[in-house]
Amino acid sequence: MAVMRVNGRFTRTIWPVVDGCAVDIIDQTALPHEYRVLRLASLEDAVRAICSMQVRGAPLIGVTAAYGLALALASQADDPALHAAIETLVATRPTAVNLRWALARLQARLAPLPPVARAEAAWQEAGRLADEDVEQCRRMGDNGLQLLRLLPAAQHGRLAMMTHCNAGWLATVDYGTALAPIYAAFAAGIDVHVWVSETRPRNQGLLTAWELSEEGVPHTVIADNAAGLLLTRGEVDAVIVGADCVAANGDIVNKVGTWLKALAARAAGVPFYVVAPRSTIDFDCPTGAAIAIEERDADELRLVQGCDSAGRPGLLRQLAVAERVANPAFDMTPAALISALITERGACAASGAGLLSLYPEERHG
């Protein structure tokens, strides 16, 4: 069952077609100018969707990869085919830990099975991953709301939040991570306003604005560089973001620009919260410094997506083809700048001890 809405209709970001031979997704590269549904019917389709960011957000990437593996095994499911498909999918986005987590879970489930049983088992496991993601996000929304209610502004029924990137339901299967507590606060009757950073160069903040518009949540889009000014003016009660990876010590890696907001929030005395499910936490990664930072195509800076005067969507060149560009997709925010980590099991300090208090089964030795 879906909770979030598009044009008033409930939907998820990924769902199986009726005959079970493909999945449909929302093509996020077309948003916010056009709502387009795209069908994935093969491993190659899933790989293309992840690499091109037709699906994006760590939890959704993991679920898409799981369905991609199921699609690959429909044609050949022996051990070499299983391993080759997993290796292909792992290489699509090196930073998002949910991708590796989901594929490792499917591999453990499928490897003991005879090849003839693997495709159906993979399909069922991918569906379970999708349903679990929805429930985890719902719980993170409830847990985050408990924390937000403690803020002084919330005591008066008002709350001004700031986000970065898109960590709403478009980044998951439903509900979202960082936006889930905002949706929960709005549903609880709190007067919520969201400052939405554009999040260059891919402008994922425009997806956040689109989502919030669909849900009727008041918001204002800002240039990324306006965030510090708003924070120092006291116009923000808390910053809340998602994560693509959480290290065992509480460091996080998220969309580039997150670290700058954390620094500005600390200077302004504003809480900085990170919302992430267990699948985003890598207990085998000691610190954020060990996380690979993806370097993406330079044309993401050279070209801008928009609409022309006739309302037709397209790409506009803002930099010459020969212009040198650096395009790191993520940055690392150290645990010391994070006020709390919010997971499906509750909130904790951004530290190894804090994470282990929620996940004691990960304690070794």
C-alpha cells in the first residue's frame, strides 16, 4: 500500500507489473517538469536507470538493484550468471551502501538454491525489501517527529526546517527518510515550513519541492548558498538530511554540500539531524574517510535541465564543452557535527556507541 500521492493518487516509486516480468518506476530525470513512468524489463534497464539517476536515493537504489537481479536471473540463473549480474549492479553507484547491502542479502538467499528456483525467489525477496523499506521509513518518520516535538518552536506549533538534496519518498519506496519526520509533523497539525536547497548540480531540491507541493506542505526553494544566511538569521529551527552511507563511528556521506550546511548549522547553534535506515549503516566501515566518493560526469555541471518559453523540457548549455569541471557527487560530514542519527529503531548520538545502542547485534568481541 502506498501513502504518498501524485496528482492526488497514491503511488510508490517502484512497483511490479501485473504479470511479474518487469517493474515500473517514476523516471526522476523528467521531474519536476514531467511525470513519466518507465518500465524496466531487463538487467540492462535496471543498470541504466541507476546510473542515469532515473532512480536515485540510497534506499530506492537498493530495491531497484534487487529487482534488477531478479530480472537478470529470469533468463539465466546459474552461479556464473548470478555473480556476473551482482558485479554489474554493484558497479553502478559506488557510494550508496544500500546497493551492496541489498545485493548481499539476495546473494545469501539465492546461492543455496538450485538455479531453477532462483528467479522466483529473487523476485519475492525484492518485494520484501520494498515492503520493509516502506515500514522502516514510516518508523523513521514517527521517531523523527518525537525529536522534532522537543524543539522550542514546535512547542508553539510552528517549525521551520531546512533540507538538502532529496530524501523524500522519491528517494525511497514510500514516505522517505529525512522528509518522513516532516510529513509526520505536518500530518500531526504542526505549522511546518521547509526551506528547500536547490542542491546543484543535479537540482534534487526541485524534486523535494515537487513532492512537498503534491502533499500540500508549505515550502520555499532557495539557492544553496543562501542557507548560511537563513541559519544565522534564526529563520531555521533544524536542518534534516538523509545519507548515502553512515560509517560505524557516526560519520555520514551524503550529497555534496551537506557538510557546508552542517558547519553553518553548528555555527548558528541549530540542530543538524540525519535520518537513515539500517541498510544505510555500514558497520564494516570504520569512518567516513574510508567511503568512496563518486565522481560523476562533467556534463552535469555543463548542462542544465529546464523548460523553454513554450514549456518544452530540455537541456541548456551553461558551460563550454572544453571547460574543465570537477563533479564530486558526495561529501563527508563528521559525526561531531551531527546532533542525532534517526533510524527505524529510534534516535541516537552520532557515534559508534550510539549506533550500537540501537543495533547491539552488531557488537563484536
